[in-house]
Amino acid sequence: MKVAVLVADGVFDSGVSAVLDVLHSANALRGRMSTRPAGFGIHTVGVQPVVHTGLGHRIDVEPPVVAADADLVVLPALAERDPAALLERVSAPGLRPIRELLAATRARGTPLASSCTGTFLLAESGVLDGLRATTSWWLSPVFRERYPKVDLDETRMVTSCDGVTTAGAAFGHLDLALAIVALRSPALADLVRSYLVIDDRAAQSAYAIPSALTRYDPLVSRFEQWVRDRLDSSLSIAEAAHDLGVSERTLQRTVVRTLGCTPIRLVQNLRVEQATHLIRTTDMSLAAVARTVGYESPSALRILLRDRLGTTVRGLRRNT
């Protein structure tokens, strides 16, 4: 399997190294398997002879023609954390050759993969239109507004749709690379995961901070604060809309547009966030925690924690 790792100037250092380390580890470890899977031909490609990473390190790359017959093109993230600067960068003339190469790769039917801010460059190139994708959870409101034609699911760590694989936040590059190895051999991917001590993380939802998302819209931010002030009570969305001076329909529409979820879902997320904090930092009983975050029954909270975080109360306390 020929893999072209396409790097742009300002590439996220850990992103490119994570992809290369996992793929080269897979090549090194496949000989330890009873049935040896085929290896990876790994090429680091750029649109200019030398690429400099976000931290200024030099990468000598092969020309883009090398990617023309690749079985997979992987685009590591850009080292840009500011949303406005990221949007300006992915649409800038300097990255036009990368965008054109991605579009041409997609037109040939070659599979593509990217993670974190790299998914913005995929979307800017038009290759994600009509597809399901994921990106860094904290950038999801910006992504959703900029690329409405993309079916975004920021709760997932890795998602694949019609030959395009995307992964979540920065160290989701590890999950992305393991998914690539799993395409060749799931058993080899498990072996690499064990040797590199990489946890199995199916979702980003356990890491998402609601307040980091709601700040992208003033109304959603006010609604978040309204909920936090009443977290131990039975809440009404109609009452929230009245107190915030908007219609219930406007509140519903604004939350969905900004966060991709309903107001009720946001309320649940905030309750999970506070409950997780109390479970990890106090010796309160689950019943007491449940009452503090607005649930009469601890079983309801237990089910919600398992659904959203994929863990149990015992697991949360064990990891403190």
C-alpha cells in the first residue's frame, strides 16, 4: 500500500510525526505476526522541495507527482490554533496548490485522510461536500458555519465516508494512523497500539468542554450561563427562551446551528461535565451528585455517564 503523507508549510509537528511513526512501526512489527500482512510504502510529499513545520523544523519532501499513483493520501494538520487565522490560512493563495492537489486526488478516486485542522483544508478544497466528517471538537462551531455542506460529527474520534477518513483533535493523528493500519490488518493495528501504548478512544465527547463551544455565539453563551445557574433544578427550554428574551424556536435554531445539538442535549452535556468534576474531586455519593446536577435518580445519571463518556462512576474515580 503506497501512502503519500502530504505536508504543507507550517504543518503541525506532532501530526506528521505521529502518522509517520505509526506507519513505520506497523512495517517493523508486521514480521512478528504469524500471518504477515503487506507493508506500507511511505512517502513524504510536498508542493515545494523543502517544507518547514510549525516549530521551524525542516522536512525534505518528494515532489507531488509521487502522490499521483498513491493508494492513500494523508494530510496532517496545520499548526494553527486561532479559528480566524485558520480560516484565513486554509483559503489563502499560498495553499492553492495543496487545495488543487487534494481536489485532483479526490477526482481520481484516491482515498484521503486527515485530522484536526487538516480537515478544514479538505473542506476548503471541496472534497468533504456531502460527506460525513469530524474535526477538533473545539473548532466544530467554526467548521459548521464555514462548511454547511459537510455532515459534521465532532463527537467521533475517527469517521470514514466514501473514501475520506477524518479524525479529531491534534493527537487524533494517532487514531487516524491506526485506522489506516487497520485497513490493511486490524490485528496489526492492535499490535502497534499495544507497543506504542495508545488508548482506544472511539469518541471526543469525553474531552469536550461545553463552555469552549458556546462562546462562539452570544445567545448560546447566555443560555449556557442560564443553565449553569440552575443546574440542580428541573429546567424548561421555554422558560429559558423567555428569560433570554427570544422565542423558543430562535433558541433551538441557534443552538443547533452553533453546536450541532439541541438545547436539551447541551443541558445534559453541562450536567455530565459538572457530575464528572464532582465524582473525580469529592467523595460525594452518586445520589448526592445526581441531585446536585438536577437528577432525582442516580441511575439516570449513571446511564448518561456511560452513554456520553463510555465509562462508569468507578472508572471515573479510579482515574483521578
